[in-house]
Amino acid sequence: MVPRSLKGCSLLTLEELSSAEIEYLIDRALDLKRLKRERVFAHNLRDRNICLVFLKPSTRTRAAFFVAASDEGASVEFFEEKDLRFGIKESVKDIARVLGRMFDGIAFRGFDHGVVEELAKYAGVPVWNALSDDHHPTQVLADMMTLKEEFGTVSGLRLAYVGDGRNNMGRSLMIASCKMGLDLRIVAPKPLQPATESVLQYLNCRAHPGGNVNVTDDVAAGVSGCDAVYGDIWLSMGEEHLVAERIPMLRHYKIDSEVLKKTNRSGSIFLHCLPSLHNHETLFAREHPDAIDTSEDLFEGQNSHVFDQAENRMHIIKALMVATI
Ligand code: CP
Ligand code: NVA
């Protein structure tokens, strides 16, 4: 049974979901994944219309919403910046009310987190944050699902997030850890560590007694004892111009097999939200070879679960849309 509280609910940060609702979504997504393997589709969103509004590029998230909606029988329309001109040609409030009159749910990817909040306030239908500068909740739901698949549980696991600790991934992982009982270490150089007040804010309202967040700039200490080491690209979308200052900060935070060994756990795994710079096959990596965030051998090795995470985006987004519409 879908918890009644999820019906009509928007997902902006993960703070709006209880631990039980997150558990429900993970279990439902695992069911939907199994059913898709068996080519069984319930078409729970038949005759529904889903709107995707993406002001930043996307591979995984856009594909995940599109395929999940199609599998469930919904139709999908995609808008980019030039179509809607948020806040330039028309106010967010007016666009929200127009889209809400026509669509049953809206996935939105943008910059300032306040825009997705305003969209959700006025749309009158569920709005799912497909990434803002501050939060990336559907990614972290997929990550929790991947951990449960691999370890059978989420609570009690230790996870180290290595890289830019102040960004959307760091923040969403902190919230999820406090809800789900993960012991999270944010491993980042001092200038890229989350503000103490925001860590305390999440810890003070932690819903699970096992949830914890520690922040360190020491890679070996941070990953020690961890079940999983998690990476992100060093320059988030919109930050590419900061490359010259960011690389020296993160030079010692590249994740490789030696870092995974420092967990001292034989079954520890590597996770990454992607995209990742792990070789020189992309233009950005050729232009900035020092921005490689992950070694190629770790990325391609057997401890890497990055494509499970990517696939799970689709299953968890499907569970989210079905539960909230
Ligand atoms: N991880 C993630 O959100 O990927 P995209 O930017 O490709 O959607
Ligand atoms: N921090 C990254 C996450 C990409 C999925 C970004 O915002 O670009």
C-alpha cells in the first residue's frame, strides 16, 4: 500500500519524506525493477501526463523520468530553458499554475533551489526536484536503493563521500544519512566542507538514532571502516569556470583503488553519481587532465557499482511518480 502521506507530495530535498516513506520507495523500486526484468508493467500512470523542465543538461535523470513514465503508460513532454524562459518572459508562479493545470506531475532541474520551491508552491501537482544547486534527492534515493541491494540494509552502514562537501550531493547525502541511519563521513578540503550549522541542523533533527555525519579533510581517517566510498565530479554544472581554483583544492581527493583499500573492508564498494572524469575520453578531461576525480581501474573494476546506481535512478523515480501522483 502506498503510504497515504505520499499522495500529492512533492520531493524537493528529502527532508519532506519520513524514514518509513523512504524505505517504502526503496522497496517499491526494488519490486518494480524485478517486474521490469520479467517484462511485467502495471501501467499505473495510464492517461497521465508528465512534464520535464530541465534548465541544465542531463543524461541519467532525463532518461530515467522518460523511461519510467513511459513504462507506466504516461505521456511525457520536455521543456528546456529557451521554451519557458523562467523569470525572464514569465514568472515562475504563472508558469507553475499553467503547467499544473495540464500536467499530473512536474520534474524540474535548475539552479537556485528557490525556483523549484516556488514551482511546487503554485503548481498544485507533485513537483520532483531533478537537481538544484543545493539538492539532488532522486540521485540519493537511488543510492540508498543501491546500498540496500548490495548490503541488504542501509542503516548501520558507513559511507564516505569524498570531494566537494558543500554541493548538492553532499547535502542530500547528509539528509538521507540522518533519515536512514547511515554513518556518513564528508571527506573534503576545508574550503569545500559543509558549514557546521548545516551539519548540526541535519543532525539535530535526525529521524534515525544511527544516523551520523562527520566532516574531515583526512582521506585515510574518513574512509577507514567504510562500506562504500562515494565520489562526484569536482565541478558541478555551472561551476566549470572555477576549474583553476578547484583543482588544487581537490588534487589529493582523487578516488582510486588505494583509497578503497584504506577502508580496510574486503567488501567495500565504489559509488559515484556520474558524470565522472576517470580517463581522457572527454573534451573537458583532455583540456583539464588534473580534474580527473576517479582512477580508471577503480571505475571499471569489480567494486564499482556506478552503473547500478544509474539504472536504479529509473526504478526509484518510477516508484516516486507512482506513489505521489
Ligand atoms: N547523476 C545525474 O543526475 O546525472 P545527469 O546529470 O546525467 O542527469
Ligand atoms: N554535483 C553535480 C552532480 C551531478 C549529478 C552537479 O550538480 O553537477
